[in-house]
Amino acid sequence: MQEEAGAPLNSGATPTVPPSRVSGRPLALVAVAALGVIAADQASKQWAQDALSDGRPRDLLGSFLRLRLTYNPGAAFSLGTNSTLFITAIAVVVVVVLAVTARKLRSVPWALAFGLIIGGAVGNLIDRFFREPGGGRGHVVDFLELPHWPIFNLADSAICVAAALVVLLTFRGIGLDGTREGAHDGTDDGASPTTEEAQR
């Protein structure tokens, strides 16, 4: 007995999950990671200003990791100290672009990377706008010091971790949608039946 006209050829196929439901978990992770970084960054900066205001360095892990309070007008690791407004503008653009792109994410690792970058950028932007001299020119609080390395903060650390994760995901060929490059290379293994086969 023939199927009614207009009926689907493969009624037993797995229903497609709505994109909004697929993307909900990664999008939530972006928000949680970003807010976590912002909270930890601002709390640690406030602590550093209170505990290290005398200017004396403290050993945290011996001479390997020290605490030393500084105020940085430039980008991460004291780069671009004479281009504060330009750095602020770039950071704002990065946050906006990533926030918009995050709605298309289907990959949890990429969502974590996005959240870390957004959180780190916003953490330092808060300093730019609300610390002296303010107006996008504010100096960022740095207090973590490694040997032969510029002093940094938790926001900088989050951005660096995210950058390493982005490199790893790119190297492995994992896209923003969670698929791996080359995973669907045209082989017939596990492929969906063609229309002609479904009609048999």
C-alpha cells in the first residue's frame, strides 16, 4: 500500500533538535565563565590594592611567583602603554563581536574559550572606565609577577588560557558548531539513505 502523498519518505528518522535547544548549554557556559572571571578578577584586584598598597613584594610560591602591586596604562603584560584609548576601543569591539558570535556556538570547549576571553576583557575594561584617570584611560591593576615576565592579573591569565584553548581547538579542526574538519569526508559509512533508496 502506497504512502499518502506528501508524507515523509523516512518517517522513522530522528527528529532534528531545534537550534535554540542545541545552543542553550554552550551559551550558558559562555555567560557563567565570563561572570566567574569578572568576579574573581575584580575581587583579587581589590584585595591586591588593600594588601599590597605599601609597595613591598610578597613571595607567594617562593621567588617563582610574587605579588607586587602595579598600575598598567597599557594592554596585557604592559604592552602599548601609550595607546590606552586605542586598546580600550579594541577590547570593546572584541567583547561585542564575541558576544554576538556566541549565539551560534554549538561547541562546549569553544564556549569556554569565548567566556574566558569576554570575562578577561571586561575585567580589564572595568579598570579602564572606573579607575584613575577613568574615561577609558584608567590604569589596570596588576599584581602577579613571574621571573623575567611582565606583571599581570587574573583577567590576563584567563585570556591567555583561552588563547591556548583556541589554538588547540583550531589545530584539532574543531569548529564553532562542534564538528571536526574531515569528519564528514564523503564516505558512505553511517550516511543517511538517499531519496531513491528510501523509496524502495
